[in-house]
Amino acid sequence: AAGVIQSPRHLIKEKRETATLKCYPIPRHDTVYWYQQGPGQDPQFLISFYEKMQSDKGSIPDRFSAQQFSDYHSELNMSSLELGDSALYFCASTPGEGDTGELFFGEGSRLTVL
Amino acid sequence: SQQGEEDPQALSIQEGENATMNCSYKTSINNLQWYRQNSGRGLVHLILIRSNEREKHSGRLRVTLDTSKKSSSLLITASRAADTASYFCATDGETSYDKVIFGPGTSLSVIP
């Protein structure tokens, strides 16, 4: 069965550079979530989208932005990268808005900022 | 913060024993979910319990929910070495379906 696809799986950037992470949800899933997980930490909710509109926002820094496109894939753009941005970034998808059900996670994108 | 603490933070048991993990949360919820994560991998959904349910079973998993205490427990029976992972509970908000918040997690080690 198709799963959530994230790319790239690994990314190394210098401080103050920019990075873009991509997420391709499971087909017919129209809700996408982004999470940031630092080493030994729990996943921190960043932002979610439903039907290409932002539906909720968490602890996403102003330096980050995200959007969901017409094909439902989503991109997380990170600018002015800081050392503290080094983390695993997960995308998850669900079939739709409403009663929250199971989140299907990708394998994550590991960002290292040097 | 929507989430409280997960208890214990780390748990080490022998294969065949039962493992119990607890989590607490702060706000009203619609659902509470438990997820498992192997090191550096994506999270995998284990079980969902709705706010009007008190107990749910799935295979070797048993989840309880006490909304009056805003707490939940996950019991894994007859543990196996392959159960070694981190376990997280996650809650939505009563009025915010698209904001699923994870707790700190319990790191479970099952020793063969």
C-alpha cells in the first residue's frame, strides 16, 4: 500500500541557509501535518493543512513557512537556518478534516544544520 | 501546553513481562491515540480511544482512558524484544481536530 513519502530523507545545510522539505500524502488523503522532533524529544506540532488551506498552527517559527498544493503534496520551507533547527521533520496525513483519526507518518527528513 | 507528562520516561523489562505506560493531558479531548516509534523512524499508530470510551483492546495492547483524571494508560502484555521502542500518546483538542499533540514518550526496552 502507498505510504507517506518525504524527501529528501537527509539534508545537510549551513547556518543561515534555506531548506525545503517535501511531503507526498497517501492518495486521497487531504489533510497534512508537519512535526519537528529533536534528539530524544517528542514530536512537536508545527502546522497542518486541510484541502490546501492552513487548518491549525503550532510552534512553527516565523522563519518557516508551509503550503499544500493542488495535488495535496506539501512543502515546508525553512529560512535563516539555525543550529537548533537540526531535527527530524515528519509529515503525516489523514483522510480528511473532522474527527481526528489515525495519522499516517512518513519516515521523516533528517535536517542537520552545521 | 496541551500535554502533561508521560510516566515512566524509561522502562526496562524482561521478555514475557507486561509493560504499563501512562500519560496525562491537560485539555479536553475528542480522542487519544498511542503511537510507537523505533529509533529514528516514523511513528506508527497503535490504537485510538475516543473520549466516550473507557477501555479498548487490540491484540496484546490494552488502553484505558480516564477523562476525569485526564490520563490514559497503555498496557503491553507478554512483551517481546521486538516491542523495544518509544511509545507516545497523542491528543487532539476538543475544538481543534487538526492539531494532534504528542506527549514526551516512554522509552521501553524489552530484554530477551
